[in-house]
Amino acid sequence: MFRIGQGYDVHQLREGLPMWLCGVRVESPVGFVAHSDGDVAIHALCDALLGALALGDIGHLFPDTSAEFAGIDSKILLARVIEKVRACGWDLVNADITIALQAPKIARYVPAMRECLSSVCGVALDAISVKATTTERLGFVGRGEGCEVWAVALLERE
């Protein structure tokens, strides 16, 4: 038995903030405005995992109104979601993540991003795909105002 979940997240960019993507610190003069560390890619992946099992979304599980989650490392949130998925009797088969960001260019970080996510999720490296794209200078991403991420996760009953 299989389940598929889809996740999407957006974060605004602002100068002087750190940029975390897929658990990896990206060198950049801008970073994400967020209650947590702002790792928009992990947030989208969490939503895909939760969505596959109809368990709500990351905002429901880890509300941005809670001081407990202020500045939290999103890898911790992902680990908690993976625990929840496994507690329900499911395993992650694979995940595919697409990051739309005009700048900085992040292709050189993709191998480290895949390694980080595979480690946190407890799956083989080839079960995690991370792709980077731009929007050809169109829309809020193209203007450098933000980043958007889509994630898909396939789960299998243990």
C-alpha cells in the first residue's frame, strides 16, 4: 500500500538573515523571514509527508505562535514528522524537492542537501532528489523577494 503527499511553502527574503535549505547553510547576503530557521525546503517536505497520511500540515503541528518553535532548527521538525510517519506504520520510499530561487545559485549545495535529508529521514541517498531552478526573473521569486519550494513524498506501509 502506498500514499503520496505533496507539499508547498514560500518564505520572504530579507538582508542579514541566514539562509537554510534542506538543512544546509547557504552563503548568501539574504535569508528567510520565518518563526523557525526558515528552511522552506524542509517545511515543504514536512507538509508532503504529513499530507500523505492526512495528518494536517506543519503549521498545525508546529505553530508559529508557539515560543517553543521560535528559531528552531527545521531538521528537528523533520525528524519529528518522520517519527510520526513511522509511528503510523509507514516508511518514506522517496522524496522529490524543487526549489525555485533566483539568487544565490544553489546547485553546488545540492549534494550536501541530499545527504542531510537522507540522514535525517533515515533513507538511502538515492531516495532523495533535490532540484534547483529559477523563474527566469518572473514573479516574486524572479524579483528576489522570496523562495518557493514544492515537495512530493511517496510512503509505503511497513
